[in-house]
Amino acid sequence: MSHNPEHFIPLIQKYNVQGPRYTSYPTVPHWSESIDATVFEDQLMSLNNAQKHALYVHIPFCEARCHYCACNVVITKKKTEADRYLGYVFREIHKLREKVPNLALSQIHWGGGTPTYLTEAQIENLFSEIKKYFSVMSDAEISIEIDPRVTTASQLELLRELGFNRVSLGVQDFNEQVQAAIHRNQTYAQTQEIFDLCRSLDFLSINMDFVYGLPYQTQESFQKNLELILELKPDRLAVYNYAHVPWMVPHQKWIPEPALPDTISKINMNLAALKLFEEKAYHPIGMDHFALSTDELVLAQKAGSLRRNFMGYTTQKEAPLLAIGVSAIGEFGNAYVQNLRKLAAYYEAIDHDRWPLQRGMVLTKNDLLRKEIIMTLLCQLVVSIDLIQKKHEIDFFDYFHEEIATLSSFEKDGLLSLTKEHLHVLPLGRLFLRNMCMVFDDYLEKNQKRHSRTL
């Protein structure tokens, strides 16, 4: 694949439209807020005690707001707020455990917000509560997102002692001008110190997050970021395209729009990253993750067990995902379910012994079919038409005759190959994965103002 965007400017102009990132299908805006406890519990009852399960816990607290961030966070320096919150989380865990006893957890992930906002006592209490009500498997993947600016050595030592074996370090950018614009000051020295400590504590996998398309970024400055990090050699890298959607995320209005890189500049950053990672033997995972060849993400992709969800890419495709805490999203049975997004509403629901449900969706046969194609494209980059036909009892070319007509444009542009056996994304097509997924999206609206641009 050419690393010069000048070679395919017409493609950029053609495909740079607003569209979803497909961390789910159907995407969140199409879920219903009328989902009730009966539907939720029916889906819970589909869980099998013999299965492996994943558990996500949302810790919403941060000490300061980053202007680029679209996560559901609560800004406060009062640690006592976390004590109150954890009390409600424990009650939700207990309520869940009453309905689905004896579940084995093969994956646990704490996200946020800033999970290391919690004190060591709070961390230990939360993990003890999880182990009290669930069976944590001896080889479970136990991961946490950490902010190098607030995480301490003693916190990391405790996490490792408790059994956490994977960490994800938020970075975004080291340039001081960029950091000032996004309200996140974080030095390379801070990051290196925490990274080195994680290595010394033998965490099995260390991920680092970066964002391109932030204000004042240039190809040169962004490449310098990546070169600095590659000296540390993390196991995984996530490099996200900044989604500037101030109409959806009001505090993004603090981002100076004239300082945002244009589309060609962003493509330049992405291509430079792709080239650099290729030189350093990082394997591309889907559209925004990279990992060393020995990492479990790469092994999962080769085994066909890679999964994409709201945390990015993860392993154990078949593990139902349970979610605890304000705004947390679960995926189990044939459904997605999101908890209430506001703390007060979340507390009120639990005080009244109700499931804290915000919205959700039970998927139809058509939804499940399209979900499988979209997620397979994003994870494996190739869809076996024969497997789809047998599993869903359809004639692929008859069922998707309109979509296939649309895909012919991608074929002519050298982005994919469609045969009787496979739908295969070509190297250049990786840049346009979101656009290909949109072809199979039965809910896609003509006016996609709620979404960021695909490039």
C-alpha cells in the first residue's frame, strides 16, 4: 500500500463522510430507552454457568476534564464521592449475582474515567467484592485503564498483587502545545516512569493509547510521539482518530477548531504511523490497534476469536459481557444494555431495587446477521460467505443484492475483493473500513450529523 495520500486524494474526497465507529451493531443511537426489567432478566437467563464470562466495571471519576474526551466522567477531587459510588456498585453486583449465580469470569476490565482515581483501599474493596460474588478463573485476563499522571507505584503494586495482569496507559500526545489545547498535561518522563514500573512488576501486556487529529498536531510532531513510545516497546498500541463532535460533546467546544488538522494532514499522520509500526514489527489489528506478533490480540485474530466492543479490540469473542456501574454497557444473550448515564438516576434506581437501565436493544435475526458481517470485517478483514450462508440459512448474494451493488464501487477503487467464497478487505481498504461497514448497516440514516467523519 502506498504511504503517500496524494495517490488517493479522490478516494478520500469520495469516502470521507460522517459515520459510526461500530463499537456495536446496531449502534447506540438506535437502542430503545423503553427496555424494561423483564426483557433484561430474560436475556440474563440465557447465560450458561458453564460459559466463560467477561465483566466490565465503570469508574467515572477524574480529577480534571480533558477537552477531547467523550467518555462519561464525573469531575471531582473528593475521594469520598468514590466511597458512595462503590457502595451502589456493590449493591448492583449483589443484585446481578442473585439472578445469575455461579458465573465464571475469564475477563475483567476496569475503565472510566480514571480507575486509578480510587484509593488503594477502594481498589482492594472493589476487587474483593467481585471475587465474593463471581468465580474468577485462575488464568483470567484482568485489565485496567490507568492515567500516568495520577497513578502511584503503590497502586500498581497492589493491582499486580490482586491479580491484574494487563494495563492500558492513556497518553494521547506529548507535545506541550497540543496538551494545553486539550487540557491534559502529561510529560514523557511521567509516562516512562509508570511504564517501566509496569514492566518491572511483570504485567503480561501493556497497551498505550494515542489520538491523531488533535489541535496543533502535525505529521512531524505526531511521528515524534510514536518514536518516543516505540523506544519503550509496549505490547499493544491503540491509535484513534479524534472525533470532534461538539454538538454531541459540549466541552469539545473548548477545542480551537481552526487548529484542528485537515483531512489530508490526518491521513498523513495515520499513514506515517502505519509505516513506522510496520518497520517495528507491530501487526495491525482492525483499523486502530496494533500489537507485537506474540500478543494475544494477534493470536486471537489468527484464531478467529478477536472481538470488537466499546473497549476497542479484545479476545474471547464468545464470552458474554456483563457491565456494572453508571453508563456501563453489557452485551449478552442477543442484547445490548446500557446503565443509566447520570449518577443521581443510577443511585435512585438502585435505592428502589430497580435495574439501573438507560437503554438497550434485543437484536433480530437480521440484526445478528449484519452484526456478524460488520464485526468480522472489523476484526478479521475477511468474511467467509459460505460460513455466513450456512449459519444464517440465507443465500448471501440474494439477501444482500443491494449491498453488493454498492460494494462494486469499493471493488473498482481497489479497496476490497468480492468472490463467491469471500469478501476480503485489501490493504488500502483498511483506511475505509468504517465505510464498508456502513454498506451493511440497516439503520443508517442519510443525515449522519451525530457521527464524526470516517477519515
